[in-house]
Amino acid sequence: MSESTIRPAKIHSVRPESLAAEVGFEPGDAIVAINGTQPRDLIDYQFLCADEYLELEVLDRQGRKHYLDLEKDYDEDLGLGFETALFDGLIQCNNHCPFCFIDQQPPGKRESLYFKDDDYRLSFLYGSYLTLTNLGQKEWNRIEQMRLSPLYVSVHATDPTLRSQLLKNPRAGQLLEQLQWFKERRLQIHAQVVVCPGINDGQQLEKTLLDLATFHLGDLPTVISVAVVPVGLTRFRPTEDQLMPVSPEKAIEVIQHVKALQQQFQQRFNSHFAWLSDEWFLIAQVELPSESDYEDYPQIGNGVGSIRQFCKAFMTLADRVLPEQVKPERHFTWVVGNAVERAFAPLVQKMNGVAGLRVTLAALNSDYWGQAITVTGLLTGQDLIDKLSDRDLGQAILLPALMLKHDDTRFLDDLTVEKVAQTLNVPIFPVQEVKDLLNYCVREDWSEEREKVFP
């Protein structure tokens, strides 16, 4: 990427009492260069700002250029947040996977929904998955020189022909050579396998996991862990594909197959190494694995153990904060995907054991996406409107914030929380964590909060 394509790093936030706040940085300002170098992304920014002496070229909100000299402790953070982690543009995907969620969306939504991220920098910074098919030599060199590890890699299949067919990209067949490249440089990855029934399941899935396990040897394993995830399909997917949704019978088959391999891995590595995402157990309608099965939750971002972790956090905190009674009486509707209805039933029972508190679990599927079984994060504003309009929703809806775009109030279908609340004639409170959920249940001033958002 040439310097001419690098945009100034626009500042989104300034942490109070930070060095940047003391100097006078404000949201809307932008950093052009640090010690004479234009940062390409947040990785460059963090590396360049580690020095004790900084010469900053800055544009203020009016577009005026300034030069600042700063002296600070080594590795001291300036306290700046940026609008984006990439200052030279997103590296987009060059594959054409038929199961790609981006291609399974309806047309006409906001442009950002159609960006296909396959950027190694976002993988390093945030754990997003990439395929390694679009990296030029400069990118490979940078990964090596800056030790960008671990990365998160979508594998799907290790058979070169099958992986090329799945990704519709001949470069996809180079995966095993690329894993060897990571191994020789003592760099690490977490892997992901999206299972498509009849395509990369069965013996192909077994081959993939066994191949990846050969890179789990030694004092510094190249492949740290593998997540096995079911393909997610919507009614908007291209009609020419031959993909099939995962049935309960198929889910049970895959669970049994992977569990047998886990026993082998446990004997060889003293670790399961490969884990099934929670969705398999929800689709199969069987109990989730025990907490100890997830070890240190290496694939929590892939939904591996997230429900078990949430339930444990809920019960631990609920035992501490839930009183015997709340006043005034209150009734909330807690909206979730119907995939977790069974797992969350004990949580609702716990809350409803408090006198004066009534929590109704609204476990919904998504007709918008055409799914009979839906995880919470895929529910849309239209789903809420269609399925909750004729219900007694109580005094407010408690909405898991993972349904919304990051740092925004929009659902995946572009409807806003405000619009859905107005249509349903009830306030909606997005909740980020367990403590937020329980806080609304017990706080004495919750009705005042209601008045703020729904006077």
C-alpha cells in the first residue's frame, strides 16, 4: 500500500486524564504521521507510539496542520481511540464461498454490510477470521517481521481440491504450505471449520482435523485450537448453491464424530484441541458440554462455550445481587434467539423467584432470514416487530446488544432500536453483559431510566 493511499488516522475518542487529553486532542482531530512515518493501521500506530519521544503531525477538526513534540514513558498509551483500525483501507475477500453470510443478505441495505473482510490486521487485532488467499509478499513479510501472532484462519478443509472448490479460489489449495510457513517461523493460528453437510463433513471433516492436529505438536504449537461451526443459511442465499441446512440428525452425527476425535486428541495432547460451537448442541437439542470441557475457552469468540460461560456468570452474579423482593413490581420481556430457549430457562426461573419481578423470555426465530432455529445475534428489528406486536411485553424489553451493529443502535436489517420501540410502543434497553441484565431487574430507579428513553 503506497503512502498516497493512507488516510490520516481520525480520532473518535480521547480518554479523560490521558496524555492526549492533557495535550488537547479532541474527537475529529487526525494524526498524519508519527516520527515522520504515516501509520497504515492501528498496528503501526501502536508500534510507532511505543517510543519515548514522539514527533506528531496532526490535522485539527478545521483541517489545520500542527506539529507536536511529546516526551513520555516507553509504551505509555496516549489514550486515543480511532474511527477505524485501518487507515489505508480494508483488504477485502477474493473468495466466493457459497456459504458466505455477506452474500446471503438482501440488497439495498447500508454499504458497510456488504464489505467482505479478509484482512490479516483485523484478524490480529480483533480475532476476525481470514483465509490467507489474498496476501501478497509484502503482507507475508510484515506478518513475519512484526510477529503478528496469533492469527485466526478459516480452514473449512485441508484437502487442496476441496478447499479450492469451497472457496471458489485456486489459491485456497495452498493452505498446508502456508501452515508450514507459520510453523517454520514459530507463529501461531487459531483455526475455524464451517461444516457444510454432504460437502466437508464425514471423512473430510476427520481428515481436516487430523491434518490440523499435525501442526499442534512441539513446545509452541502452530495450530493452537480449532472451532467446528455449522453452516448458517438464509433465504437470501444464491439459488444455484447446493448447500443444505444442518438438521438435528446431522448435528448429532457431527457431535458424535468430533467427540470421538476429541478423545484421541486428549490422549495425544492432553487437550481437546478441536471444539464444537454451541450451535451444534442447540440444533441437536442435547445438553451442552460441562464447563471443564472448554478448558481455557480458546474459541469463545466462535461461540464455543459462550452459553455455558454466560450461564455460569449469570448464576454467580444472581446469587449475589438478586434480592428476595423488588419494589415497585416490574415486568420485562427478555428477547433471545430460540436456539438458546432451553439453556436460558433456568435463568428466567431464577429471576422470577424474586417477589415483584416478572421476566418473560421471548425466544424467537427469524423469519427475516428464513431460519427455523436462530441464534440471538441474528434476530432483526423486523423479527421483533412481527413476533412481539400482539404480546404483553410488560414495561420494557431487555435486548442483548449483540443484535446490534457495534457502537450503533441498528439491527442487521437497518431498523433502529428507536423505530422498533416506537412500533411496539414499549421502551427497549440494550444490555451488554450479565450485570446490565440483572441491574435492570433490581435497580430502584429503573422507571426513571424508562422515562428518559420513552417519555
